[in-house]
Amino acid sequence: MEIKLEEATAQASAAAVLSGRFDAAFIPGHPRLPGCRTETLWDERVYVAIPDGHPAAALRSVEWGDVRDETFLVTAEAAGPEIEDYLVRQLSSPGFRPIISVQHVGRDNLLNMVARE
């Protein structure tokens, strides 16, 4: 048996499973892959990082309305596309789409970008 780990977007992982290149993949969300069995292994919380000076930073709990009009930074790699889709589903309304800036950096660099605001 050979175990090979590869980090990829959910879309790339799904394509690899469907083409037979991967035997299995961990994919966020609720994928529907024809001819494949999917199981929910866990649900994750979504966290928001905001600079210390932001009004929502003082809140005990941040609601969607507290950050709705902000620019969201997400990574282009790993689960970034799924987070982007999640933000659109949570925040969009008729005539409104959230501002999402896709960055080609990792999580640590995203957090540093937020802290500099």
C-alpha cells in the first residue's frame, strides 16, 4: 500500500477522484460526485480575523451583519475557493454581493495583511 498526500482545491481533488488518480479525498462542504460515496466527517466553524482597531473587534460575538460591508481576503489555494463560495452564500442578497479579494498567499500572510489594516 502506498499513501500519498497532496494538497489541492476541492475542485481539483474531486476531479482526481473522478478520474481515478486519487482513491479518496477530503473535500470541504457537501460534494456530490457521481458514482462516489461521500460522508460528512466533521463540521468546522468559520473564523473571521479583524484588526484590533475594527469596531467588531470589541464584540464578544461577531455576526454576519457586523462585517457584511468589509473586504474579505481569502487564499486562492487549499480551501480558499470554498470559503469564497461560503461567504457569497452567507452575505449575498438582491443587489448586494460581498467584496472578496482572492490572494495567492498562505494563511499566515493573509493574517499579516489583516493585521496591517
